[in-house]
Amino acid sequence: MTKQLTDSIKLRHGAVLNNRIVMSPMQTHSGLRDGFASEDTIAYYAARSKAAGMLITEFHYVSENGGPSYVPGYPEQLAAYSDDHISGLTEVASALKKDGNKAILQIHHGGRAAIGQAVSGQDVVAPSALDFPFLDYPVRALTDQEINAIIADFGQATRRAITAGFDGVEIHGANHYLLQQFFSSWSNQRTDDWGGDLNRRMAFPLAVVQEVKRVIAEEQAADFIVGYRISPDEIHGDNVGYTYKESVQLVAEIAKHELDYIHLSLWGGYGSSPSGVDASYASLFKEVLDDQTQLIIVGGVFDAQSAADAVANYSDLIAVGRGTLVDPQFANKIVTGNGADIFHEVSPETMAYVQWTPGLKEAFTRKDALGLPPLPGGETIQSLHTGRFDMYRKA
């Protein structure tokens, strides 16, 4: 029987999703100093409470030295490293859940990407102390004690998510942040138990998964959702951190811990394949998952037709990122039979409708979109850029 976008889905641990559409995690450029949620943060998420059956927040750093990963001058990345953040986390969860959909907190450590540490004169930490040509600050190798502390921090962030009312957490192991840095043979050149061969490079992400699961069991959060996001490969010219063959092996090990889903971060579109391989990433990873672990893919979905194709032919759920930036009612329009009315591009006339944060508006009205993937119609809104956050970066 062909999977439909409007199917309800019961996940491994009992949670039920209203449909097969997921809102992909995207930075909102809305945080206050030290990663606290702002009124802009809450308004943005409240506007997207019907965007998908499962709504994943932007990345929240779990350790004080884990962020912020952001563009200096722009509002900061959000955080979950202290109990002081629980109040704001509760507001975010409530905003996302107000129409009956599931709210997931994405938890993360930036590692070498925690530029906020460099800006404030603090150490930037990573698996190995390497000279990265794209960074204008040094990085320091983590000690064994610090690694274990960060693992514990992922667990404590999970506890805060449960307290705040989230329905689950997504462990961010993609996009060159700390978990991926440990898995990458390029960025992880350690010779201890945390680096070296493939098994040792798996040790840190697997330890984080185990700690998150341990805390959930301790909190007796029976139907709490757990997912893991991964970039299928890390190939940049001559710098090869790992290929899909290695990441499939990591996912096979992660799957043994009975997660609810694996989330593939795909830059080439939801149907993309590794170079020189006929099979799609989705099919390659699906082979190592049991029938209770859902596969989520993301990539280039802006309309109901492509979303339907993704779940019918590639995956269990489809994550929509930029599509929910363009239309915050993405899933609601499909569920109510109005998929043809989804907005596919932005324009000056849709600015009030999209309900972006001021930081997002400034980012997407720059000619370079602040390095973010461009939006359809993005060139039509560049005249709206004010430069209010561009004190450290030319537009």
C-alpha cells in the first residue's frame, strides 16, 4: 500500500504523528545573550505549529563551550545547557504543540564551530588541535574528562527537554558539528579511545546516544521520541572525513539502541545518491534499519507533489526546511486538501505571512543569504535588507 503524506504514524515508543511531514531544524537567528529564547523565537515557532506533524527546533547547544555557533552581530544560537533555560524551552515547546503536533528539541555541540567562544576569548574545543584553514581562531583538543562531561551534558539537556514538555529530542550528528567531527577521520586525529579506527571514531556519538537513552529511562518518559541526524558523507575535495559506507555502519550501530528515527541531512535533494552509485542515500540507509526505525530525509521540497513522491518512493517521513520558511502552513494546507495553495517562493508581499524573525529577514535579504541555501524568489526581497546586524560582516 502506497504511503500517503496524511497517514498517521505510530513510532517505536508509542508516540503518534498526525502525518508524515516533518519540519526540519533551521536556525532562527533569534536568541538572546547566552542562548535564551526571545519573544521573536516564540512567535516564529508559534506561527509554524501546523507546518508539520513533527516539528524539530533549531540546534540548542548543550554545554557552555558548545556554542553559540552563529554569525557575530546577529542574534545568537539558542541553548539548553542550564536549568535557567527551561522556562524559555517550555515556551518554545508550548508554541509548537498548541495545535496537537509533536515538538522535538534538537540538541547539539558546535565543537570547532562554536565561534561565540572565540569571540568572547574562550577556548574553542574540538577532537584534535588542528589548523583549520577556514577558521580565523585556534582550536584546542578536548581532554578525556571534558569529553565525558559533554556526554553527560547531552543527557542533562534531554532531561530539560522532558521537563519543558517536549515530545522528544534529536541528536545532531550532522553538518560538521562535534559529533560529526569525532566521526570524521579528517578532523579526529586522536590516538586514544576516542579516535583512530572506525570503531573508535564511533565511540563518542554512540556514547551520546546511550546517555540520552539512559536519562529517558531514568525519567520514565515512556513515549519520548529519540532521533539522530547525520550527514551521509564528508567529502570536500581531497579532505575525506568519511564516506556513506562508513556512515551506514555508524547508523547500523546507532539503530541497535532502538531510536525512533534516523534523519539524513541531504544537500543534493531527497532522491540524491552518492557519487558513482545508482542507489539513493535513502535506500542505502534503509537497508540497515529495522522496521520500527523510521527514516527521515530532507532536501528541496517546496510543494505537495515532491513531498508525496519522497514518502511514496524513498522514505517514511519527509522533512521540509526551506518550504516551511516560505509557507508556515505547509502541512496544514496538505492535510486540509489545499496543497495547491502552498506558496512556493517568497516575495515582498509574503513577508508578513512568513512571520520570520528579524534575524532571519536580515539573513535572507542579503545577497549571499548569509551562506544559507537560497530561497525561491529570494532575489525579490533583497531591497528590504537594512544591515542592522551586519556590523561584523559586509552584506
